[in-house]
Amino acid sequence: MQAIRSGLLGRRSQLSSQLELLVTASDQAIARDDRLAFHDTGRSLEQILVEPIAKQAANADTLIFVSDPTFGNLPFGALLGPKHSLVEDHAVIVAPSISAYLHASHSTAVTSRALLSVGDSSPGERSEPLAALAAAKSEAEEIAAMYPSHALLVEGDATKARVVGALPYCDAAHFAVHANAGLGDTMPPHLILSRTSDNEGILTAPEIAALNLDGVRTVVLAGCSTAISSARSRTDSLVNAFLAAGVGSVIGTLWNVEDAPTRTMSIAFHRELHKGSTPAQALRTTQLEMIRRDAAPKVWASLQLYGSGK
């Protein structure tokens, strides 16, 4: 794997304001599902972040972006070159830092065989009602069926105790559940699992980060905004929590995602992963297929890979 780090280096202070404006414009284009505006901002960002290293990047099979709070929920694979999106030429990985990337690279490239698949948890009554995830149970079941060894936790079985107990014994995990990006210092980002008589079913980012998950190769967090921190200046997202726990690669979502297309992409990703593709290759193949189907960037660019990609 060839990797190229894209950084702002000495130009950082000059470009910071321009980048923030462009990232905000990209966010707004996604929210409006405005393909033209998304195209324009993606091209402008690519000219700043990638064109200066275009010659070196031309022969790289993978681009690794070291992120920064300025980038917010920017889908790096959707940055637009002269011909098409970056993901059409390269696998794309995002790391919170070079040291985090090197730490995540401990995992070896092996076919994932043991899966924890969690879906359609039963959150019970909450202050803010949660929308039903119509496709989540079938998503978790279909993905679990691909693996020769799996633990399937759906509906009332998707409790915090069972999830935490099963995670260290799998080499891949998939979560098709509600997630919350948190409320700053009040409530950290968390996965919403099934309530029990003695537990609300909230699995927080700090709790995840405290686990020992060095043996887990890949985690897919298919809930809403799982790659987003509760505050822009912080790095306490659910994605980063799993990386801190030792997971090699984590796929997170960059905004609120729709149930049905996320199911389609999740199943396609695991199909490629189980065939023997690396997580980075599997996500790229999945996104390319969605692009061929003319899916909107809001759909295909919603998933982003963090960690080693191996």
C-alpha cells in the first residue's frame, strides 16, 4: 500500500478560513442534496488539499488524510479531481493523527470470519422518540449469515452487557442501531442499545474507548453521525472511541443516514470484506457500485473509513 499524507503545513493559517467556508458550503450542499453545489465545493477543496501533491498521488493506491477539526464531516473520497471523485482512483482512509494510523496498522490483512452483528435494538420509551429502523433487523441478519461464526443480537437481545461481552471475541462487528453524536460535556456520543430492568442501554464513547479490542479488525457503525464528535474542537466520536480501544479499521457515518440505502451499502461492504478484500478496498468497491447506480453523494459518500484500512 502506498500512502500520501495531505497536510496544510506552512499554508495552514492562510487557508484555514477558506477551508472552513468551503467545508460549511459542502455541508449545506449535502443537507440540500444539491449535487451541483457539492460538485463545486468538492472541486475547490481538491485543488487545495490534493492538487499540490497530484504527481506523487497519481501512483498511490491509497490516500491517507490526517484530519483536523476544520474538516468537520468532510467526505474526503468525494473530493473532485479534474475527471471524477478521488475514490474512483484511490481507496481513501482518514486518521486522527499519524500515530493513530500507525497504532491501528497492527492488524494483519486476513479474511474476517467471526462477526458480531447488532441490529434493531429495543430502546424503550425515551424523552425523544426514535424512528423505527425498518431495515435494521434484516440488515443485521443478512450480514451475520455471511460469516461462518457469528453472534447475532437483535431487538431485545441487543443489550449493553451482551454487546460488550461479545465484542472481544469477534474480528468484525456491525452495528445497525440508533446512535447519538452527543451533547458536548453533558452527554458523550453513544450507541443506543436495548434497555433492561437495570440498564438504559446507552453505550458511550468513553466506555468503548476503555475496552480492549486489539483483536477486532473492522467495525461498521451504521447509525447516524457516528463519525461526528459532540463538539467540533474535540475528538470524542464513536469512531475514535473504537480506534482508541484498539480496533484496526472503523467505518463511520458523516451525517444522518437513510435506513434502506445504508442497508444496501452495509451488505455490499461485508460481502466484499468476507471475500478477502481489505476494509479500504471493500468500501471503495461498494462506493463505486453506488456511483455506477447514480446514487446521490449524500448516499454513497456518507460512509468513511478511519484507521488502517487493512
